[in-house]
Amino acid sequence: MAKGKADNEGNTVHIGQAIQQLLSSYHIKSKFDEANLISSWERLVGKPIAKRTKKVYIRNKVLFVELDSPSMKHDLSLHKTKILDILKKEFGNEAVQEIVLM
């Protein structure tokens, strides 16, 4: 009986790993990562920036951020590389390659 239990333990997969494998097998991992990134925008950049953000979307690994304030656009443009680093750390190198502020 102990042998059977050991075999089952050898076949277990962490739920996160199983979900990632499922997303990859259906070729929807990139869409899932994009949706997750957009829904995490406020958490990643903070409430003040999120409140000034009109629209966030991704096309061809480019994150487009539409802001309602020219001064906020300027401030974020100074920190684009830092924001990109945060996004890559959180979602991997393949999620976003560039940020365009509008």
C-alpha cells in the first residue's frame, strides 16, 4: 500500500504548473498573460497613476497606455524602463517588449 502512495506522489503537479501547462497546450498563455497584466495595472503602478489612466491594452507585445494628463504622460515617459522592468519581472520577458504612452 505504501508503494502505491509513493507512486501517486510522484505524479502530482503543483496547480499553478498544471494551469500554465494547460494554457500553453491550448496556445492561450500569451492572451492570459495580457489579460492578467491589464487587470493588474493599478496594483503595479499604484492608484494615482491608475486614476489618470483612461485605457490600457496590448497589441503585438506593445503595451499602450492612454493617460488623461500630459504631465502624467511626461512623468511616466521618464520611468518607462522601470515600468517595463516591473512588468517583465511580474509576467516574464515575453509579455511586453515596449510601452507606448498616449
